[in-house]
Amino acid sequence: MGKPVTTALLGWNREEVTALVNEAGEPSYRAKQIMDGVYRQRVESLEEISTLPQEFRERLAKNGVTVGAARIEKKFVSVDGTVRYLIGFGDGQSVETVWMPEGDGGEAGDGSEAGEEGEGTVTRSPSAQSVMKEVSPLRDSVASRTTSPGTTVPGFHMPPPLTGLTSKRASGRSTICISSQVGCAVDCQFCLTALLGVKRNLTAGEIVGQVCAVLKDQKVSPPEDRINLVFMGMGEPFLNYENFVKAARLLVECVGIAERRMTVSTAGIVPRIDDFGGEAIRPKLAISLNASNDALRTQLMPLNKKWNLEMLMAAAREFPLRTREWITFEYVLLGGVNDAPENAKEVAELLRGMRCKVNLIALNPGPGIDFTTPSAERVGAFQQILRDGGIPTFVRRPRGRDIYAACGQLKRTVEVATSPEPRMQGTFPAEG
């Protein structure tokens, strides 16, 4: 005998919920009550939607209707306040979602309100050296601990907050990084997620459910609390395009996160970049570049064989930018591979004349990744060449590296103490 069919409300838009209500013979305002319960109150069961009559709740449950709330299986807390969540689904699969209470400066310079706030963060720590100091291993840290939701860890004391977090969570710099697939099919050679392969796409409800679960756990609620959102977790959003677009609409219209505070990153799925430019509701666009020429990019990102740099740059130049909007190009620096001055000059030439900015990311290490993290001097030199070429360039601050929560480290890692010491090129300046 098969399992009973269930229907999850999380992921349904207003039209779909209204159709359900009408079919049940209930007044249309019940749809708003359901939507508020699922997306604003972030309930976990129908019984919690107290505005609905008990009889209607029972009827929905009898017909297999559930909320479909995401389940937090584990939490890992970093010394910098970052939290990595392992979120599980009914089929036994899981993804990772990251909460960064101070963000990582990734929005800096992108022309949005969130970008202006991000520039404030970068301004306080502008040099590549100051950022790179945070990449050094946290050898003596005991802050990384596996916890169940709502529990504390004996002997664990968080360091003082970075800026004295309030209910507004650091004046709008808090960022949630969410996943769009279980695993990833793009196979970037420097990314831990690629080692998983791709298992399946997430539904729109599973994408939105990550956000709802984190908001509830962190006790914040947009739009009153200003939250930034990045589709930069596990998976390639543009290979799960329809579900990603529907999720983005729900996050804007139902959860209350402004689209100007969302960014989606793609490895370069050119046809979808074209489609994305025509969406009525769309986050800001970031493109994962990571190489300065086709030979190198094909080596690091095999999808470059299908959509090479000429095609990618053409799509970027034709992308319809809104007022004050800039495209972000992300560039993971790999020691001795793509971080030479000549690479920087090639990138500057590729992007010349485009309304864009660059985020540099010094490699975040992980087991099975055979690359090194470049020195602070190499990062700073690369940044300066791009700036001299007229390209606004920022170095993203690593967040949660000690718990495998930083960019490129998401691999559903459960055995966490402190991530391995990165193999560095050159030497680092002394602290102080």
C-alpha cells in the first residue's frame, strides 16, 4: 500500500491557495489567513493557524494538506556569529543554509541600498591584508559545535558581537545564503559542493522554506527587519530556473524581502541570463567568473565548453540593468592558478566599459580541494590592478570558515571541529 498523497502549502502562491479555498467552499478571505500563517507567522502545522475554523483545518488535514515547513536537523555556530544550518526534507535529502549576522560585504558597490550598507562594512576594513587575516586557521577555537535547534553547548561561549546586534540585526547587513539544488551539476573544480554531484532540484517551497526556518530560528521578521538574501548556496539556480523564479516571487510578495536585497549567482547559464532579464520580479545578478581566459576557465569550470567567455560577456553586456544597478562578477582566487597580474589585466579588459563590480574571494579551503589560498599580497595586487583599470573591486570577507560555511565550502559536512589549515602562498603579515 502506497503512502498517502500530501500537499505542502509552502511554495503555493496566492492564486493557488485561493483556488484551494474556493474548491473547499470557504470564503475567499481564508486564503489570506493561510498565506499569513505560512509565510508571515511561519507556522509548522495547520493547527497553529488559529484564524481558520477547526473544522476547516481538520478537513484540510484529512485531504493530505500540510504546511510543509523545512526541518532544521543540525546547527553549527562559528566564532564570528555565522550559523550553518543542515536542513532536511521528507525524502531524506538535505541542503545547507547559512546565516551571516554581519554579511560578508558581497553587496558592496552594487548600487543598491544593501550595497551602500555593505560598503560601510568594507570601508571599516578596506585592505586585502585585513581580510586575509581572517582566513588564518582558528586553531584554538572550540566554538564550532553541532547543536540541535534550541539547545546550548556546555562550555561554549560566543565572543562579543561584532557591532552589538540588536533586533534589527546589524542595521540591515544580516544575510541568508540559500540553496537551490541538492548538490550541484556545474562541477567547479575548487568547490566542495561539486564533490556531491547533483541529486535533485529543490521545489519552490523547499527554497522558501529555508528562509522561513532561519528567520524563525533567528527571531527576525522582514520587512520590519532588513534582511539580505543570496542564492549562492548549494546548486546552480539557473539549472532550476522555474522553481527559483517562483521562490523569488514568493519571497518578495509573501515573506516581505525586497528584491533589491536579493542577489542570485550563476556560473554562466547564458540562455537563462537572457530569460532572467525579462522577469518582472528579479534579484540582482552575479556571475561567477573565476578565470580571465577560456583555456583557464574551461579547466576550472567545465561548463565553459558550452558557454564560453565571448558568449557570457555578450549576455552580460546585453542584460537590462535597472537604475543604479550593477552586475557583480565573482572571482575565486586560487594561489598560482588564476591570481597573477596578467590574469587581473585580462579580467579588466574583459569587463571594460561594463556597469559592473568585482568581488574577489580568496579560496576557502576544504578536504578534496587541491588548490591553495593566495597570499594577502597577491590578493591586494590583483585588486589594485582591477581598480587601476576602472573596475570597482572588493574583497569579500570570509564568514564561518571554521564551520565549513564560507563560499565554496557547503558539502553537508557534519564532522566539524575546525576546518583544515589553508595552504598559503607566501607569508602573512603579523597580527597587530
